[in-house]
Amino acid sequence: MKVRVRFVGWAAIRRFFNIVLGAMAMVAVAMVSAFLAMRLAIHGREVKVPRLTHLTISEASRSASSMGLRLQLENRFYSPDVPHGQVLAQYPVAGATVRRQWPVRVTESLGSQQVSIPDLRGAGERAASINLRRLGLELGTVGHVNLSGPAGVVVAQTPAPGAEGVDRPRVSILLNDGPEEASSGYVMPSLVGFTIAGAYARAGAAGLRIVSAEDITPAAASPAPSTPPAQPAPAAAVTPGIVVAQSPLAGHRVARGDTVQLALTH
């Protein structure tokens, strides 16, 4: 019996490896192509922010729009170096890489300060606001304080009247709410231990209203398990109508007209 042994030639082995290497090369090319396509898709939407400073607002808007960006005017400041109507500052800064439709926030220069800060003290909030707008200024922060004297009038301002070298056309004012407003807020007094009549009197003096007074029976204290039996002590007398709990609790901030709930002994 003859056994035939067939050997695979080097040519067949070489063809097999060529097929495997060709397949791997095709996979690598496909991956590189996908990566490049992704990079182009991402970075194709990115642009560099142009320099907008020292351009007028309309010029800066056109320059930003040509790059697919949005211009946002955020602030106006006085500047002795940059003429009125030009961009004083921008963010993001020129050269930064951002995506299209990204907002570029700019500050407009008002040039050197030409307007004298008026004296608003003694005027009402509305009159002060009208006076500022008439001069091309803006009303800034409005604060409140409780002082004796007329309510609703300006008692202080910043910048001060006639100030020079201010950085922005904005004036903040402090209004007097009058002494009555100062006494409208209280710290909740403690009513525990008072009789119901005393609690009503003290709450009424603070402008508070008692809306309910629930009766409760104090729980008798039971002896601990380790305590040996003792002769029963006579029950302590409990005076009815004494406040033992309250809401709001003592120390909380309350205002005139707030309601108070009480719990009483009976």
C-alpha cells in the first residue's frame, strides 16, 4: 500500500500571507479615512476669532458674521484712549479657536467722560431714573435702608455728584424706606411659660396673630426599669392654659401680621 504525502509549496503560503496582509491594509485604510473624516467634520466647524478691538460696533458685527460668529454687546465703559463707538475689549480674545455661531462679547467705548454726575439726593427713584436717562446715564443698583426722614428718596449715591474719571455711565442709589419699614420685621419672642392671656398680649404687641391654641396633657414621666418600686408620689399640679409649645419657634424672623400657633396645658 502506497501513502502519498502532499506538501504545500512556498508559493501557496506566500499567496495566503499576501491575502491576509491585503485585508489588514484595507482595514487600516478604512480606519484612517474614518478618522480623517471625523476630524474634518469637527474642525470644519471651527474658526479663529478675528480682532475686533478699535473697530466700530457695526464693523465688528460684520467681521464676526463673516466668520460665522455672533456679536454680543455687553458693556459700555468710558475710555480716554479708545474713541467713542469703537470696541474697547472682546472675549474670546483674537486668535482663539471656537465653533461657528459662538458668541463674541464686546465692550463699547464711550470715549472720555463728558457728562457730569448729577446730584440725585432727595429725589425719588423714578425722578432719579429719568434724570439719569436724560443725561445718557444708566440707573445701577438700587439699595434700601431704614432711616428717619422722608421715605422713598435717595439718601446716597455712587459715584458721588460731580465725580470725574468714572469708568462707566452707571449710578447706583440708596433709597430710604423710612422708620416704619424698619419696625416691620421682628425676632419671634418666646411665649412658652406664658398664660394664654399673656401670650396674646405679647404677640399682639409685636403685631402677630394667634390663630390656634391646642390643649395638651403633659405626659407623666415613667420610672426607669432598673429603679426599684417606690411609693407613688402625689401628682404635681399642672396649671391649665400655660403655653408649652409655639410655631414659629422663638428666634425666627417674623413680620407684622404673621400668624402664630400655640399648644397649651389643660
